[in-house]
Amino acid sequence: ITHNKDGGYCDTPDRDPAPVFFSENVQTILKKITGTDFNKVFRQRFDEKKLSPPEYKFMTDEELKQKMKNAERLSSKILQMPPVLKERQAISNILSRDPAITGFENCKFVFTDITYGLPDRKRLVVVRDPDGTLRQASWEEAERMNQIYNPRPGRKLKPPKLFQEEHLTNVLERGEYEFVLDSACAQFEPDDPEYLRITSVVYESVDKKRCYQLLHSTRHYGPLCFYLTWNKKIENLLISLLQQEKLEACADIVRLYQLIHTDCKSKMINVDPNQHLELLKAYVEHDSLQQQQLQLAIQAYQEIVRERQQYNENVKTAHGL
Amino acid sequence: TMMASLVVPRRWYRYLDTLNARYLGSLRAKYLNSVSIRYLDTLSSRYTASPGTLQRHFVTLVPSTSHMVADAHIKLRQQQEAVNQVMCCTPSGPLIYSRRTTSFFNKLTAEQLWKGVTSVSNAGRKQGRGKGVGKKIAKDLNRGQIIGVGQENMVWPGLNAPVIRGRELVQQKKLPKDEEREARLIKIRNTMGSFRALRLDPLDRGWCGNKMPGRSIGPPNPIEDDKFEGFDTRVLELKIVTCMTAVFGRKRRFSMFVVTGNGNGLGGFALAKATTISDVTRKVKNRAGQKLLYIERYNEHTVLHDFFTYFGRTKIFVKKMPEGYGLVCHRAIRTICQTLGIKDIHAKIEGPTNVQNITKAFFLGLIRQKTHQKLADEKQLHLVEFRKENLNFPKVVATPQSGKVRTQEEIPNNEELDFTQHIMDGKVQLVKKKYPAPYEKLPSYEIYLKKYARRRNHQKVMLNMLVEEGEYRSFYTDQYPECRPGYSSKSEEAEAW
């Protein structure tokens, strides 16, 4: 698996994915294609907590509706997508140079502002180097200090060995995509180059194995689709969606592509938004990089639909309807 | 070599028998040497009766292999022979030297012989002797033997060989003697213990040590097509009950109370009485197999809901529990649940713990359970399940079959809508307040907590260290090799070598 060295979004090197990702149209599309399978969203997680017996309630229709609304609100919270940001730039902010105190100590001093209630990103962390310079701490130093003074659950001081290359490939071979992505979200900030590397590795692996369904109905499906669309790698995704006969999802992906790559050719063609297959065909003709495979898939889908129709008609005539 | 045998008066035999076997040989020799020879001399003159009289009054002693006894007997025999010679000459002299051809040995049945050796007198039985450990059991001498095969190794057509083999008639034939047959039989008989082994395999034990309660007695006997597959019966109670009768006096019977089940919701219990254990076992398990009930379970591991039940003065509060909780209840209820296939439950008994009443109360409660559908129909409302591990997602378990769900206005004010209250019929189990432990108020407890706080997280830290560093280490480990767990100066020296 090869990953882009500058972090996954280097197809257009200086383009920031964040404004596109957070735009309303893109967000609605991503939320739509993620899906909300309550059985998966509210499934039992194995977190070593003691089981308790279930509780039962008699409910009227209204009460049940109210509870379902609460559940939907909770599910949208659970399915909140981790943000897609550009890789952060290294901090180089020197507050003062004092060469007079060079060699006062043979180690650095780190000063952290531990005021209660400050968010981690706004917390001021400065470092006095042995050569006398007082500078703002680098991202790594600041994160480490924040974790020491205000530890976050699930985050470790030293990143786990899971994220090293050999171990990562091993885990991904077993298909534990959601676990790796959840761990990465807990450990790193979204603009951390490490986070971007790990997520791109995982997304590439998912794309290679075509296991998109494993991430469906999780909070990682949106960023996955966004990554693939940003890097123009949606062919496999479209084919697998076609095989599952999810035309609307295919059309949504194409629309997403058009929103991200505003200079694409298929956008010019005015296609009725309800005709999902037509939209897909327009994409295949003009913008696709693997036309043949997609066309084959479309043909196969159309054949299946035709045969099914034929079969149903045969059955009807057999029954004399 | 012929063994010299001794003829001794019966009274003397009884005395000699009481002597310790170890010293018997030497003492007998001494005794016989000195006394009996002289006595025997007088015999010839005293007794002129027929051999019958001699039989009554004299016993043949076959001596032991003690050399002293042998010596004595040889001397005696020589003298006897001398006497015999004298006797043979006289016309009506008694036969002193006679051996028995029959005795009690081959006049009594094997059962009677064994009874003689293993039994306890009636008086002893009344006092409880000959029960349990220490009771001698008869050895079955037929084990290892086949009908038709005996000391003489012969082919008996029709018995241990076919009558016609191919085209020829098989003839009676004497085969060479099987040398090892005796040795084999003796070996088998030696392995048979003479005492009843009361050591049970731990897996076969119930909850009453080596006794029956809690133990399995197998499935009920099959009836035609019904094989009772998957059924297992467990004894809950085994008592000896007595009543006085006019004819026999105290009449003793076994009373057995069992529960049977197939581990899948089918089960039943029964009580039976009989005079022997085997009879009562057979009776009771078959009776239990006739009285089967089907009880509903939730997800095949627990009851449908909490309930309260009682029979007599025995009251049980039963609680539904999640997977992995186990059977936290009285051992009788635990046995019943195991046979029925319930794996997780909490049951608290209040009042007497009479096993029969517990069983009856529990079964009553189980069959009176209401399924989710029935509850929804009763109330005309949705029945919704909330599980903590599923983040309290409202899962509709049952809706009224009629399709009509009552609205808030249609429900009267005083109706009980709380699920637990509705199920328990208004009863509330007393939950006793949990008080802090008596040591928690003492000042020494604070000191202990402060000291413990230092090492409270050590286990987690050490586990993390193994994960991250691979070994237990500190910042001294690199510089000083002795700062490693398991380091000893001897190993250092060995390495230096």
C-alpha cells in the first residue's frame, strides 16, 4: 500500500479540503450516503462493562415517537464525521532570544498554561532551549503537555505500536478498519500528519479490498468517500454500489465528485437529478479514468434488471394475471 | 507331598481358632506336642462308636505351612499311623483319621455363604452397623467365567461350540488344560474390592458429598417411540421414611424427589417411594417424565421477567438477569434451572427452605410467566426494551395484536403503567440498605487509603510498560544492569565465566 507522502490530499498539493468538506451540499450528501442502520449504530460495544438486565416500559405511540427522536439525535451525534483538514504546518514562533543564558542547564524547560477551561489548541505552551531561546512549543511538545496535564480518555502519551507500518498492514489484513480509524481519532488531532497518513493507508486498503460495507453506517464512511472522490478513485466504489443496485448512492457520489472537482466536464451536461443512471452514465463518458470497467458494470446491472423484469412478467402470465 | 492332618476334638478346635493366627502355628505345635498325643493315646480305648460319632466330636485340622507345626504333625502322624495299624486289626475300631467329603461349604448356596461372611446381626443393624463405609460386599465369583468353560477344557457342541461346523458334526473333545485360567480368575477377584467404594468422581457428585441429592440418575426410561432424548433427571431429596405396621413393625422406605428436564424448556418434578434405591429411582424418574411442563424462556438463557411466587410458607423473589450472571440461587433452584436450561437468574427465598415447596413455588412462577406479546395485548400498549449496552435504544419487543394502541387520554389515572409493578402485582421486594463497613469510619482507614494510593495503579502501569517497552525498566536500567527484575549476582558471575 502506498500512501501520499504529503498526507492524503496531495493530488492538488496546496488545495485545502476543509472548506469543501464543511460546505452544506457536501455535508448533506455525505450524511445521506453514510446511512443510519440503528442495529449497527447502537450495537453492543465490547468495552468490559458489566451487563445489566434490560428494562421494559409500556408506551403509547407518542411516547415511542419521542423516544425514537431522541435515538435519532443520539445517532447523529455518534455518526458525527471526524473533520477532514489540511496537514498542519510546523510552528516556528520565537518569543525571545537570550544568548546570555546559554548553558544555564543541559535540558529544555517547558512551561504550560494550566488555566482551567482552556481548549487544548488555545493553551499556551512555551519552551526555553539550553541555548537561551524562548519559543512556542512544537505541535508534538504541546500535545504531550496537554495529555500530561489534561489526559484524554483513549489517548496515550506515546502513540501505540498499532500505527507503525508493519503492525498496521497486519491489522488491516484482518479487516479491522473501524477499530484502526477509531483509535486514530482518539490518539491524533485531525490535522496531524500521522493521522492523515494512517487514514489514507486505511482508505486505500478498504478501496483495494472493496470492503466499503464494513464502514457503512459508521462515522468514517463520509470521510472515506470524500477521500476517494478527492483523489479521483471512485470507480471501485461505484462498481460495488452498482452491484448492490444502490443507484441513488452512485448518483450521490457523482454529485459529490462534481462539487469537489468543480471543473469536471460532466457538470456541463444538464441531467435530470432524479435519473440516477443517466447521471452515472454522464460521469462515465466524460470524467471517468476507467471507463471500460464502469461501462461493463452498468451493462451488467441493466441486464440483471431486464432479466428480473422478464422473469416477473413470465410469472404473472403463468399465473394468468 | 501329602499334608499331615490332625484330628482334634471339636471343643479344642474352637479354642485353637481364637488364638492369634500368627502364633497359631507355633502354639498349636507346642500345645499338640505336649497334650494331644497323650490324649489321642487314650482315644482308642474310650471311643468304640461308628465313624459318625467321630465326625461329631472331632474336627480335621489341615495344618499351616509353619515348619514347627509340620514337624509336630509329622511326629503325630507317625504315632497315629502306629495307632491306626493297631486299630485296623481290631474288628470294630473307630476310624480316627477321616476327612470330610462334604461340609457346609457345598451344602449351602453362594448367597448364604456370603451372607455368613459379610452380614451383620439384626441387633447390630438396629444400631446402625454395616452401613456406608466399612460394609463388606460379596464378590461375584461368576465374573470372568463363561458358561460351558470350566476347570476341564472341553468342547461341548451346543454349549460352547456350534453343533455343525460346515458339513461335519462337531464332537465332544477334551482340549489341553488352560494353565492361566485359574490365575486370571484370581486376578479378577483380587481387583474386586471387598468394601463398597464410596469414592465418587468429583464430576458425578451432587451438592451433598457422596450422597444422592444433586446427582444425576439418567433420563426416564423410553416408552415405545418416545426416547426422552436430551433428558436428565437430578435428585433433589432422598429420605428414608418409616411407618409402623401391624405385621412387620417398623416399615422402612426410600422417598425420592427429583426434577427432570431436557435443557430446552421442558421439565417436570415427581416424588416416589419404594423399598430399594433402584426401585425408587426407576419409579420416580418415570413419573417425572410423565408430568412434563413447557416453560417459556427469554433468549433461551433466562426467565421472561421478574416475578414473585410462593407455595406454603416458602416465598421466592426471582429476577431476570443478563448473560454471564449465572445461577445465583438456592442449590435446589440451581439444579432445576440446569435441567430446564435457564442459565442466568437471581432468586431470593424468604421463609422456610423446604425443597419440595421451593420446587413447587418455582414451577408455579415459571408457568405463570406472561410472554411479551400477552403483556402488550393485556395493556393495549407497545412493550419497549431498553438496554444499557445498546445506549438505551428503544426496541419494540411486542405490539398489541389487534393493532390498536391506546392513547394517553384513554389510559385512566390510577392504572399501573410501571412494568415491574405490573409484573409483581404491586409487590415490592424489600431492598435492605447497604451500610459502610465498620472499619471505614476509623482514622486508620484514611491512613491505609493514603498508603495504598501510591501503589493503586501499579498493575496498569506495569502492564503498559510491558506493552510499550517490552520489559520492566526504569531510567536506571540502561546504566546499571542490576536494575532489572530477576537479576542476581550469581547469573552475572556465570556470564563472566
